[in-house]
Amino acid sequence: MKPDYGKIALARHEEWRGKFEIKTRVPVANEEDLAIAYTPGVAAPCLEIQRDVDRSYDLTRRWNLCLVVTDGSAVLGLGDIGPEAGMPVMEGKCALFKAFGGVDAFPLCIKTQDVDQIVDTIYNISGSFGGINLEDIAAPRCFEIERRLKERCDIPIFHDDQHGTAIVTFAGLINALRLVDKKLSEVRIVFNGAGAAATAVARLLLSAGAGHITICDLYGSVYPGRREDMNPDKEAIAAVTNPERRVGSLAEILVGADVFIGLSGPDAVSRGMVASMAERAIVFACANPVPEIYPEEALAGGAEVVATGRSDYPNQINNVLAFPGVFRGAFDVRAGDINEAMNIAAAHALADLVPEDELTAENILPQAFDPRVRDAVGSAVAEAARASGVARI
């Protein structure tokens, strides 16, 4: 019988009363310490930063400090539960940043879902941080917030629900395609879900060379000019996917597909739908906690490689493999942005951590606690930042 993690977590949170605390890095034991850490000595670094704001990275903790921010509108599969209720998740994210990336992170839960107010709030405090991680903000609002912050801020803006998911999904797909001996440019990929994560994964795969992607949602395939449940962001992704302009349900679109990527909801795919796919099919059923199809059913339907978002099955698509190392690499070269080239580099670095002789249908990704992940991803991201011109050191 599995432990009741909800019950255990509630008791632990009562005990912890927060997952981190602020500790000083400097001595304040006597008058000399006080004079150096605070007044009058602190005036010298203040004036230095006034002359050159980039010195804030050298003279404060800004160089290693990430803001983790949410409006509480799409929290961990719980939905719109509000900013206060989202705080335990943000604290947990900060703990993961430190444990897996050596990055200091600070949670901010904003009491508004107004895009202008969210953007203004984050921009107005951005000078205190080296980067911003947007978290658990509902689509399509999250797209607009990220776009506008990237235009206004000179530090990395990263929406983990989009780009962290995209990096790990692509890494797993790289190795799954190796196993089934198929090429990204040739396979037919079908998505279920047209939200933030699915859109980001699709765009990353297109940037990496995918040649045929079709996205489906509750109304079937997404295509230009569709009337049901469309918005500007869905129109934009429709313009660059579904090259044959196919119209139909998920079941119809999935026939003959090589890859299924689910970022939607539970039980959207049946064994028979998997059986209708191409030979040596790949199924990534990432809805959590209940996937679009459970691995046993997908394998029974003929899939050769199956991944989920769950930790109790092989091949977990887990964002902790990506975001700590991505920010580590971006911070190490003081990148002004996290761009698609850096995300692609991170995915390849993750995939490469599974050597050819260890690559199996149940082992396409490194484990979350693999100590090599941070440095491999960080180094690849830093190098891509330099190559793409966004590194400042």
C-alpha cells in the first residue's frame, strides 16, 4: 500500500512552517562588522552600483537570485486556487532550485490576475534579481505576460510550465526516436492539448527540425480558421502546424501517427487508438496525476516507448531535470535571455546523459537525482548563450 503523501505532507508543512529561511552570509558580531555590512561602509558599494548598475551582480546576491512568481491561477493541477494557496508550491520550487541548481530563489505570489498589473509588478522589482521564473499562470495569460516581460526586462524570463516541460519532453523524444530508428524531421507527431505546455513543446520541436506536427484539443484538430475555442495564441500555433490542414477528432488524427504527446487530461486515449498508430509508436502521456493513457494500456496497444509525468512509472517527464540547470547556466554567463537555442542545447545535454549502451524503452532520460544533470545542462546552456549572443560574461 502506497503512503498517503497528502497526509504526510500536511503534517510536515505544519512542522516546517516554510521550506526555507533567510540566513546572513556575513558576520554582524561587533561594531566593525556592522560598519562594513551596513552603515557607514555600505555607502561605497551603493555608489559603485549607482555609477554602473551591472556592478549589482558583483556586489550583491543578485547574480544568483531567481524570483519564482505566480498569480495562483493554474497551480499544479489544482487550478485557480489563489496566490496564498499557491505559496507551498512556490516554496517547493525554490527548494528545488537550490537543491538541484545551487540557485537561490524567492517566492512571490501576486494578488491579481490582471496582465498589466502582473507585468508592472515583476518589472518594477526585477532589478533585485538575476532572473524570473514564471510559475503556474494560466494560459493564454501566461503567453502575454512572458512576451511583455521579455520586451521590458534585461534578465532571463522563463515560464517553466512551458519551456521546462518542452526541454524534458524533447530530451525524452530524442532518445525514444533513437530507439525506434526514426528521425524527427520525418515522423508524424500528434499532440492532445493546446495550452501553455503543449504550445511550447510544439514550438521547440519545430525549432529543432520537426516536420509534421498536428495539435488537437477538445474540439479536435487545430487549424487556421477553425471557429471553436480559438484565441490569438492558438491561431498562431495553428499557422505553423497541421501542414495538411486535417480536420477530425483526436482518434481520427492519431491514425498512422508515429508519436503521441499528451499534455491534456486523463483517459483521452484508448488502447485501440494506440493500436491505430504507426509501428514502433512512441506515446508520451503526460497528464498528471492521471495520464491520457496508462503505460500498461499503451504498451498493450503496441507502443514501443512510453513516458508519463508520474514518478511511479519509467521515463518520467520531470521539469526538475531542466529548470535548475537552465538557470545555473544562464546565471553563470549573466545571460540577458533564455532563448530557444539554449532550450535545445539543454534537451540534447539531457538526452546525451543516457549512453547508447544503457538506452532502453524504460530508460530514455536520466534520473532526477543524477548528479551529472546540473553541470551537463548548465554547461550546455552557457555555451549556447555565448553562441547566440545573449551572454554578458
